[in-house]
Amino acid sequence: MFRIFSIAIFGWLAAMAPAIAAEPEIGQVAPALQATELNGHTFDLAALRGKVVVVNFWATWCGPCRVEMPALDAFYRGFRDRGLVVIGISIDRWDERDKVKSVMRSFAYPAAMGNEAKLDDFPRPDVIPITYVVDRDGVLRAIMRPDQIEITPSTLAQTLLPLLREESAPTPSGMSAQAATSHARKADLAIFATNPPPNS
């Protein structure tokens, strides 16, 4: 199945650029990425230091992409006030913009068209869905794809909650660091539970 998705996007890759940037390594500063969101706002990854950023490459025709989007949306709704930014970069054709808009009406996080994004240094995906997680310092901390790390409420919690807690409030007086960590995790999961993805 993943091979089919890989083959299907070769045409998109060829149209985007003559060369494909190398896959960034976890632990390195994330490459530059700029895009105009469907709502007209500007997304600039380099300008989002201090935020935890999730960049998800997807397409309307990609079944696995559509399956994971509700979980991404639920996590975004639960943690955007804590510094989480999520953007979906659609690799649909330029003339399918209306279809992309229609799909995104069900989700709170923004999206942009890949063919309108500046991906000079960011790798064009050779398979979708693929999701990049960037920490508050602009460092790539995880690459998630269904054949390795499937996006679910559990894997999102495991991957994102530690990053979101990196800039947390001071430990309450009289509470040990271990107890504070446990307290914070319970609070985080309680927030996420208020916006569960459909059929979770």
C-alpha cells in the first residue's frame, strides 16, 4: 500500500523541483519551510521558535492520511493554547484546492497547498502521510510515518507531551519534581481527553 502512495506522488515531486532535499536528521535544526495557508495567513517554520510544531504532509486521496487527521486535530484543539502549532501540507494538484478546502472544514488546524509552499530546504516527501515534529528550539525531534510510528492519540501523547512540558511552570511549593511531573502528565491527558478524536 505504501509503495502505491510513493509511486503516486512521483509526478508531484517532479513538478515541484528538479532536486529533492536530503531527509533531515533527528536532532538537527529543522529546514526552512514557508507556506501561505488556505485562509491567507503566512506559515513560517523559522519564525515559530518557542512553539512545538507539527508539519503533516497529506493528500485528499490518501486513505492513511485521512485516518490520522482526526487524532491530529484533537491534539491540536487540546494543546494549541500550550504552544502547539499544527499545519497540514497538501500535495494535491493545484486545481484540487477546493477539494482540500472542503476536507479541512472538518478540522481546526490550518492547511496549505504544497505546490504553493517554499520548500527550498525542506524535503519533498517520497511517501505520505509523513509528519515532522519540531521542538521549541526549532530542532527536529521526530519523523512519524505509518510504517514506523503510526499517528494515534497514544503516539501523539508520547511524542508531543514531553516537548510541550519543556517550558512549564515552576514546581509548586512542597511538591517533588517527580510528583510534579506525574501531576503535569495527568493534567495534560485530562486536557486531551476533552477533545477525543472521533471513534477513539
